[in-house]
Amino acid sequence: MSNSLKNAPSTSLGIWLVRAESEALAARLQGQLGGTLYRPWLNAGIPQKQQFRASYRHQGQWIMLAASGVAVRFLEGLPQDKLTDPAVVLLDEAGRFAVSLLGGHEGGGNRLAYRVANVVGAVPVVTTATEALKPLVLGIGCRKNVPVEKIAAAVTHALALVGRPLGDVREVATIELKAEEPGLLSFCAANELPLRVIAASDVAARGWVTAPSEWVQKNVGVDGVCEPCALIASPRGVLALPKTALEGVTVAIVEDIGLPDMEASPE
């Protein structure tokens, strides 16, 4: 089984820096996600592309802190089989976009893109067709330590109100205060849904709520959670279901309306 990952566990992670200026960003990623940092400039006598080619299959997943052009050149000729290729997530050096570039499904690249994005506050970029065709985003807020069963019940209730299946949901969005909420994490894991974490400052700056919540204002410091989080996560989306509440869980549903019909004749 040549050129396989048999010597690299699928969970092993490499973080490739192109420049020393990315050290702080890389340290933040390593602190939250673990992994091994690669600093190719320390071996100045060997071209970086050559160093990356030699290291590529030593890790099951990669985060590259680089421009897209650099990543494309470094990866030239390396991918062979989607079942065994390491996943690659590309993060620009400003930490704005985390792009699942390779191995989105089989390699876990899509999930990794969300994890990277949640660590640094980036936008996760996933282009695989399965996810792209799912139009719904769930915004979820909840009281502390709400069990997963109540979150699942609230989601089921909300989806029933709009007559849509869970299979239409692309992602779940919540505020950073709830990023480690056990019940929410369990719900996402059980349903293989990525969790998008939105910074409280972003929620506060975009007051998209149909009715501000005094409890949320007092305890979280923003007007609401589920509606603004879902709308921020889906910039082209419209509110398909305003906030619904059930046993300590709030759910809002946003639907991505897609691009306008480019074939329509102008009136």
C-alpha cells in the first residue's frame, strides 16, 4: 500500500507555516487543536515545496497558513486517492477564511475547517456538493447544561413548523459562550452537523432579532442568539422561522435563497 496513510493516523495534524509572521496564529491553533508545527524557513537550503512534499503523508490532516496560490503549487501532483489523501485546510495569514481544500469528506477536511474557523474566528469555506445543496442553517441558543434530548426535541419541533427534514440542514450556529455546551455538541455530533461559533461582538453588531430577550440581554449581553447567529452564518439567507422556544432551547431557521435567476429576462 504505497503512498498511503498507514504510518499516519487519520487524526494526526500538521500545521504548515510559510512565513515566521504566522507564528502567533499557528500557536493559537496548536494550543486548541494540538498538532505539529512545521517551520520550513529553518531549513533554508531546501525549497519549501520540496520540504512539504517530503512531509505530506506523515500527517493525516494539514492546516496550511498560506495564500491559495502557494497551496496549489505545493500540492501539485501529490493527491492520488480521496480515500487515503490527507485532508488540507487552507487558512489565510490574516485568519479570515478557513477553506476545506482537500479531503473534505473522507479526510475530515470539512470538519477541520469548522474547527479552525471556530478557534480563530474565521469563516469556514466548504464547497463539497453534499453540503452546498443543503439550504438551511439552524441558529440555536440554550440554557446552561440543557441535555441533548431537549435540544433534539426543540430542533424537531422547529423543523416541523416549516415542514422540512433535518437532512436539509447544512450547519448549526451559536454564540461563542455556548461553544462548549455539552448537549449542543452531542446533538451536532450525533447528526453529523458542523457547529459554527459566532463571536459575541459580531452578534452585538448585527441586531437581527424579531423580539429582544431581556434574559439574554442580562446574561449574555446581546439582544438574542439563535436568530442573529443563523443569519450571520448564512449571509444570503432569509428568516424561514423566527425564534421558537421549547424547554430552555431556542431555535431559529434561516434558508439560503441562493443566487438570483441569471437566465431571467429583464423586465
